[in-house]
Amino acid sequence: MAFEDEIGKAIGAHGVWKMRLKTAIDSGKADAQASDVAKDNACAFGQWLYGPSIPAAVRASLDYQSVRKLHADFHKCASKVIECVGHGDKSKANALLEGEYHKVSSELSSAMMKWKASVH
């Protein structure tokens, strides 16, 4: 798959996470363990991001470094929401979702779009 396609696919996949988290909060049940969600190299984008197909020169770029950091932050924040769901703390989970998660998710999407545009 082309570089731009991988990033585009990831933007969509990470957008779906908000719905998954909201469903988990509303139902009180998560479909994943917080410890698994925290792993930024387990999702398809993370596997690609850390995988061998990205050249060293690209890995050295500021865009790559920014996306990699924000992607890790995204997973850590999503795992915090899942932890709150597991503890039955819906109000804290919602506060994280609307606050920190929203901020990190927006920053990640923007960084991925910037990186995608820089490839042309």
C-alpha cells in the first residue's frame, strides 16, 4: 500500500476509536483491555509506523517523529478511558474523552494530514 494510503487509512481508523470509547462508556463494558489499547505498535498503523517499510530518512523527519509521539499519546489516553470504564467511573471516562482524548486525537489527525501532504 502506498505511503499516503497508509496514513489516510490510519486517520479513518483512529477516528473510529472515539465511537468505540463512547460505546464502552455508555455500556460500561470495553471490547479491549486497557493494557492492550496502550500499545501503540499493536494496531495496523502502529505496525506499519514501526515496521521496516519506512525508510531511515523518513524516520528522521520531524513529521514522522511528531506522528509517532502523538500516536503513542493517543493510545495511552485511550487506555486511560478504558481503565475508567473498567472501574465504573463513567464521569471521569467522559471527561477524559471530551478533554485530553479529544485534544490528542485532533493533534494526531492534524499531524498525520501534515505528514501525508509533505510526501507529495
